[in-house]
Amino acid sequence: MDRRAYLTTAAVTAGLAIAGCTGSGDREDQSVDGVDDSEDVGEEAVEGEQDDEDADETDEGENTEDETDEEDGDDGDEDEDENEEAENHPSIVGTFDDFEDEGPWQEFLGSMSVDTERSAIGSQSVVMEPNERGTARIRRELDEPIDTSEVAPGLATTADGPGWALIQLQDPDGNYHEYGQYMPGGTPMVRKNFGLTRVRGDPDPDRVTLIQFVRWYAGSASRFWVDDLHFVPEPDRGKVALCFRGGHESHRQQALSILREHGITGTALVPTEAIGGGGATMSPAQVDDLAQAGWTIGGYGARGRRLTGLGDGQLDREVVQSAAWLDERGHEGPRVFAFPDAQYDADSYELVRNHYDIAFAERSRSQGYAANPHLWTAAESPTDPEEATELVDWAADIGGITTIPFEGLGGESLAALEATLDRIDERVAAGELDVVTPAEMANQYVFQE
């Protein structure tokens, strides 16, 4: 199936919040050429924005819908040989713009300037600063159309404060695909993985003529640096992975048997010092039960606390000693980590990068290959069966790689897990979706230039 030949009549906005992480702030109209570009026009958009310009805030848990036209898609040949797939990556992959020449970029909202003191590659980056409404937008019109039908975009970015970063790939008719990412402030300026979060109209990815960056701020406005616009390949078919965060006893007592019935294994991301501490947390023996059933066991810090603003001793405890605990208990496979609450800074990122093979931090769905394997995205945790079904359908219809996380299970969240697995079975049986493990993500879906 051509991943951009959409089979659904609506491109549902991706709800990107990870449990425990919230943000706020309205977002301006994201209209583009061929559509009214006035700031006074609102439209449906990714979570974190709203179409009522008079409202001050919106909860990150909200989802809105953006209707697209139904169109038929041709099923392409599915290549099961990952090595052959890698050899056939489109020529556009890799760095597309290193911002050594900022000339092609134009300010649209807010302001843009060059910063020669901060860059990811080369000697400079571009810094975007917001207008009075907390929005910045820059765009580049291309001399010739580019084909983005088999790739996803990404950026090396950082910012003073938290907010949404959006990349829009627009065709000549003003329709576009939008790739989004919610990022905390104070992160290192490294490549970030973006996921497809919205579709405007009926875009033609074979003829992208304009690239636009949008920055929406959560809370106080801040500067936003961009560098190394790049493209990564996308898998031929949608992929999903299931992870279970927090070391909850319900992961052993309920998730294990449910996943086993469906022939699927998960990834348990555990706060290592909490294991065996009683309450609703697993014991070491219960974690071992998951490992013996084929699950991947990874870290969630020592106590599941946010890894920002910590001293060296605290970080060592949360990251290094957590990795040592996994090794001591014989949990094999790739070292996997999840940043609690998706929060990290330069120090915690660097320590995790040095001690783990892959890590989850960013908030999105349907990403391409990971340009940065230590900032894999994870979607929102589905809270009921309807959300769960929609999320799996998004992963199958839109494609890319989607990690679906769960925390403690019970009531609606348990029903959501069951609905997730039922729909995965249906889409896998139809040849429209694959389930992947962290080992496959690390070995097959990391992009290296």
C-alpha cells in the first residue's frame, strides 16, 4: 500500500500527550498559500491548538479532526527483506538544508535571525522568535517540487521553553501534511523525530513546493532554534510496538496473559528501585516472568522521576544504576529506556545516550525511521476502547512507526488494551500492519547516513 494513499475519510488529529505531561497555549491559524493566511482565521489542528482564537488555553489531551477527501490507493509490493528495503531508500534522505545560507527562508509570523553561536551541523542555525500571540513561522519556497511520498521530515532543534514544533510539507494547491512534536525546553540541539499528526485537504506528497516551520509555545514565549532539516525513510507498512511504563503489577497480572493470547510480546519499562517495594508495583520475580515470556525489560529510571535539573549523583542513580540493575538480573536484548514524563535535559540525554541503545522521549505517532534512536516517539496512552481502535487504525492507514504506551491497567484502560490487541489482530491479518520489538526498532529502523 502506498502510505500516502489514504483509505480513510478523515485524518484524525494525533493526540500526542504522554500521561503525566501537560501543556497549554492556543495556536494560530495554520493556513497556507492558496488559503487565507490571515492570523484572524482559525482552523482545526494538532492537539495543543484550538480554533477559537479568543480562548487562552487548551488541554493537551484534546483531539480535533481535520477532514480529508477519500481517495483510492494502490497496493504496492510489500518487501519483507529489510536489507533490500534499506538499499532502496529514496535519494532525498539525509540532510536537506543545513542553514548555512538562510536566504531561501522567509519570516511569516514572528521574527527570524541567524545564530552563529549555536548549531547542530555547520557554523550557524536559525532562531525563531514569536510574535505577540506566541507564534513563530518561517517558510521556504522550493525552486522545483520534491517527492516526499516515502520519507518523513525532521529537524535538529532546541528552545528556551516548551511548546509545539511543526513541519508542514505543502503542495502547489495549498494542501499539506503536518509533522508535529511537543518538546520541552532546554533540550540539547540534536535531531528530533517528528510524526505525522495532521493532513490538510488532499495533499500530493510527490509535488511538495513549500516547507514551513511553525512554533507554538506553551506558557511563556521563547526562542526556538532550527538546524539540519533532514528526511528519513519510512517503512513500507505501518508498525506498532507496545510498551508498559511504571512497573505496575497489573502488567504481570493482566497484560501478560492478554498479550500471550494474541501472540504478542510487550516492553516493560520499570523504575528499578521501586521493583519489589510492594504496593501495586511488581516484584523482581514478576518482572522475570515477563522476561521469560519474551518481553523486553527496560528502564524507567530508578524511581520514575523526571530527569531534569538533577545533579550528577542523582542522575547516576536514575540512569547508570538503573542500567546496572537490568544487567545484574540478566535482562538481555537492547538496552531500552523511557524518560519519565518525556522530560529530559542535556545532561540526562547524554547519560542515557551513553548507557542505552534506544530511548523513548518525544510525543508523537507515525514517525519514520529514527534519525535519533535515543528520542523515539510514543503516542498518547489510549484511555478507552474507542481511542485504542482509532490509534491502531491510524498506525495502519497512515503508516510509519507508532509506539503505544500503557501505564497501570484497570477499568477503561484495561478495556483499551484489549481493544488495541483485537484491532491489531485484524489489521495484521489483513496485511496492513506489523508488530515490532525494541530489538527490531534498534536493528532495522534507525537511519544512519
